Amino acid sequence: LIYVNGSGALIWWNTTDFAQSFNGAVASKTWHHVAVTRASDNYIRLYVDGQNVAKSSSTFTEDMNNFTRIVLGRHASQYFKGYISNFRITNQVLYTHNFTPSSSSIAG
């Protein structure tokens, strides 16, 4: 589960671990580039606008094939009030360190 809480913290959570950025990492009414990665060391890392803002406290080694549900824009009874653009999932780790997000659209 990936979401932004009421204090603007980006959070990744599963039943055994979580990663949470500082409050205000995701400002409201502002476009952000958000990335969640799992590299070969099996830690989950959260990036906002190219900056690593959080890392899971332990490794996440579960087979991602066991996770079949993707929910965009809604968490429990709370609805996302904003826009999502260029959402994608890859089987490659695109980011392992801080980076400069692209300013162009994702090529199809």
C-alpha cells in the first residue's frame, strides 16, 4: 500500500514492514515525481522529486507475484483528491540513488 497521509508524508506499508518519509515531503496542490523501488538489497526506498525520503526498516523479500491488487486514488474510505499522470510499474529498478526526474512525458 502506498499513500500520502494528512501530514504530507509518503508511506509504503505492508503487513510486516513500512517506510515513511518526513511530514510535508509531498506538498498539496503541487506536482511531484514519486517513485517506490526495491533494489537487489531488498530494501524498499521512497523517492519524492528525485530525493530518497525513506527506506524500509527491514528487507522485503516476498515474491511480488503474490501481490495482485493495485489501487490508485483510494484508501479505505478516503479518496485521493488530485491527479495522477504517467503511472507505471516495471520489473527493473530504475532508481537506487538520488536522481533528477525527467521533465518530459514517458514514451510509449
